[in-house]
Amino acid sequence: MRHDFKLQRRLLLGGALLLAAADVALAFYSWHLAASPHTPQQAFQVQARNLDLLRADINRAQGIQKNMPNIQKDCDRFEQMLFPASTGDSSVVSELGAIAKKAGLQLDDLTFHHKEIANRNLTEVPIDATVSGDYKSVIQFLNGLQRSQNVYEVDNLSLATEAQNQTGSVKVVVHLRSYFRTAA
């Protein structure tokens, strides 16, 4: 009799586990049905919305492809407006000197660091320029850089120490960069 009780207990435990597993499976199936559209019309609307999104992506890609020649022309025009690498340093020295003179600043020092950009026929040129003058002149110099026909990116400014500082005069190191085109 004791043997029959252990067998009954195991069968009952196995049956209860089987019922619990079936209950979990049915709950998952019920949740899955609740998450999906209930009617064919709702399913159609979901598919139509997805189709519209895909068509919009295709139209955008075709528009980009159609504009590629214009974009390429703009890029070529931009590259042609850059100084050539052979005369870039002297052109930048000349232009920065003219901008500093117009702003009423004294251009004390220019340092160039050339860095080739791989596969682009461009050279990145970080430039350190030291200028001396009053605050208003420094602002006019930065404005002149911004309005220049050439590309100058001002990375940062730092106040330099000056041994004999005149009243109202500041010495500023301007860290900027420009780009030169190299021979293709």
C-alpha cells in the first residue's frame, strides 16, 4: 500500500506540473493574440502603414541618389576655393596679416602644422597665431576670420603672458585650422 501511495503522489505531482506548463503556454498564446491585430482589416492597416514607411525610405534614397551630381559639384567647388598646398602657407600669412592690420592688431607669431588627410587630396593645417592689441581689435580679428572667403575654423583662444603689458592691451594665442588642396 505504501508503494501505491508513492506512485499516486508522483502521478499527481507530474499531472500538476503538466497542467502548470499548459497554463503558461496558453497564457503566452493568449498574450500573443492580444498583441496582434484582431481583424483582417487591422492587419491590412498595419501592413499598409509599413509599406508606406518603406516607400518613403525608397523615395528618400532615390532623392539622395538624384542629388549626388549636384552635391559632388558643390564639393568640387569647395575644394577649388581652398588654397593650393604649394602656396598655402604664404597665402594664409598674407591674409591673416591683412585681417590683423585691418583689425588694428599686431600679428606676432604664426606656426603651421601640416597633416595629410588620407584619400581626400586635402591637407589639414592647424595654425597657432599670436596677436596683440585691445579687446575690441581681437573681436574684429575673429570677425574678419569668420567673414573670410577662405576656410578658417577657430578651435580655441588662450590668453598669453606679456612681459610688459600696456594698459588695455591683451596678447591672445588663436588656435585655428585651415585646409589646403593637394595635387590630385
